[in-house]
Amino acid sequence: MSTPSSPSSVVSAAMLAIGDELLSGRTKDKNIGHLADVLTMSGIDLKEVRIVPDEEPAIIEALNALRQRYDYVFTSGGIGPTHDDITADAVSAAFDLPCEHDAEALRLLGDMYRVREMDFTDARKRMARMPRGAKHITNPVSVAPGFIVENVYVMAGVPQVFQAMLDNVIPTLRTGAKIMSQALHSPYGEGDIGTPLTGVQKAHPGTSIGSYPKHDGQRFSTEIVVRARDAAALNAAAQDVAAMLEAIAQEKAARTA
């Protein structure tokens, strides 16, 4: 079961996406966006994402930095049956633990391949390797488990499997107060709203106000999104943004009158 935190608390997370294919562009990552959506809905702030190649030193360096900085770290990729699937080795090295075949994982995989009447080859047995003492993340799609070491959650890179594993992980996590948001449409570009919007942000330090420019082929407009964990703070900031936009409209109308 999840362990909700107090409404004012913040629970942070990072993601480490592993794979040469991500950096070459051969594979278009789908897991980052899915993780961000699920964590946001759960009241966990995704603060940082790193993408690293299938190189053990790079994985270790990134993992050690992230796991010390955030409450949770989620990894994707590199736990399959081939020679370049080295995530289990890298995570083991980061925690100074031996990487070995897990007895329960071997049993699960062995039973699955027996039912399928397929050979349980040494390559397939690689999917049972994990740091000694790691806890399993259940894989309802293809059986081979992910694993947990302290605050690090190691999951598959295949989106369908990653998502299924994440569904099993989320209910076990500590969560914080959820971020609420309001979006306001501005018919003006960022050059028009930048200075007054800065003033609104300074007046509402308990909120985060983002501006996202758009162009329809003829003119710029902006979507302004106000985010906060407190409803009253959110509404107050949104009202001031709306008042700011009305003031800009009146000023422009006065100039053309």
C-alpha cells in the first residue's frame, strides 16, 4: 500500500534511461513521458531525467548521483538476455553488491519456458541476474522481474513491460501533495507578457508559472500554466494572470484608439 505524506511534503524522483539506441535515435523513448504522467498524478515530482549509453561507468556515475539526490530513482532498459544488457551489473557495482542469478527469478523463468516448450538457455538465464538481496518487481507481461535496491527501481525498457512494472510499483511508494494547475490562454507572445508575468510570479512565490509559446503561422500566442499545491494560492495567482492579460488588452486598445 502507498504511504501518503503530509499535504505540504514534496517527494522527488529521477529517471535514468539506459541504452545506446536511445542516444542514436534508433529507438524513440516512450517511458519518460509515461513515468512523468504517472508520478504527477501520484503526487511525486519528477525532477531530473538522464539518458546514458550501455556503458557500465556511465550508468554507475549517473545512478550514484541521482540516488543520493532524490527520494526515488527509476531506470529503464538493459535487463534483457543479450551481452549489452549490463544494467544489473552496473547497479550491483553502484551498491557494491555481487550480481548473481536470483533463485526465485530462475524458477519463474524456468517454469515459463518449460510451459512454452522452449530451451532455458544461458542467455535467457541472464534475465534472472540482479544484485544480491534485491527485491522483485513483478512482470505480468513477460515474467522476467525487475528489481529494487534501496530507493532504486530497475525496470525493462520495452514500454509495455515498463508500464506494467510501474503499475505494480506505484502503490508501494511514499507520495506527497499533488500539484494542481490552471491554464490560461494569452493571445500575446512572450515578448508582450514577459515583464508583467515576472511580476505576477514574484507576487506568488508559492506557485510556479510557466509560459509556452505557440505560433499559428501568422502570429505568436502563449499558454500560461499556473501550478501549485495549495488551491487558494493557485486561484490567487491565476486571477492575477487574468488581470494582467486584461491590462495588456486595455493598453493595446488605448494605443490604437
